[in-house]
Amino acid sequence: MNWNDEEIKAGIEQCFREAEDVFLVDALLNATKRGFQLIVKCESDTGITIDQLTQINRSIHKNFTLPGLDIEKVSVEVSSPGASFPIQTVRHFRRFVGHPMQVQHTKENLANPLECEVKSVSDDTLTVQAKDETISLDMNDVVQGKVKLRW
């Protein structure tokens, strides 16, 4: 069976209805020797808990449906994205205000990736501090960000 990404995500998003403040980041359905493996990445604006991840996992086992898919033959893995996961949405960038980051963009005449600290985020603009300069990037120019871990 072949399902497109939109069908898979639509099937999974219904499983998030009961979970407060938790949203779907990414989902991937892979064929395995014994059936399928569903890998779901989810997040919360306030930080996700183990209990919330467990709740989503149970909801997927009860509510996830795709035409022709037997949920009993699906191995489900639910987690939050790790530090290396690319940040691409306004909602994600908001969580990392004040954090150092590498931001890839399409703007000319500007270092790429841009080593910076996220200062503020609006629906249209990402404002960062790069060295001694404050830079505003149109969100349409932002490809992705990667959080730099502080050691």
C-alpha cells in the first residue's frame, strides 16, 4: 500500500485532539518485514512530557486509520524531535527565543548559515542577533534553523 504524507498526517492529527498543547511535527510510515513502522515526532509550546507522549501513542493505537492498514501490524514510535531536528515553522522558532542557532536562508549578501541568537519571532519576521548586528529575516527567506547546544 502507498499512502502520501498528507493522508498519513491527516490520520495522525485526529489522535492529537485529546492532548492539550501538543502538536504534530512530523510523521513517517515505513514498510518493514513484519508490517509497518510509524515514527511520529510531536512537540508542545511549553515542552512535552513523557505522559503526553504516552497519551499520543495510546491514541494512535486506538484512533489511527488509513484505508487498507491493519493497526495491529504497525509498530508505533512517538517522541519529541531531538536537538538536531531542523526548525522550520514560526511555532518552533518561538520556542527558541534566546537560544544560539544556525539559520539557513535564501537572502543574498548575508552569511549562510547565519550564526546567531534568536531575539524575536513574528508570523512574518525572524529577528536575530549576529555578532554586533541585529538582522530581520522574512520568514519566507528562512529555510531552517538548527539549535546550537551550549556545553
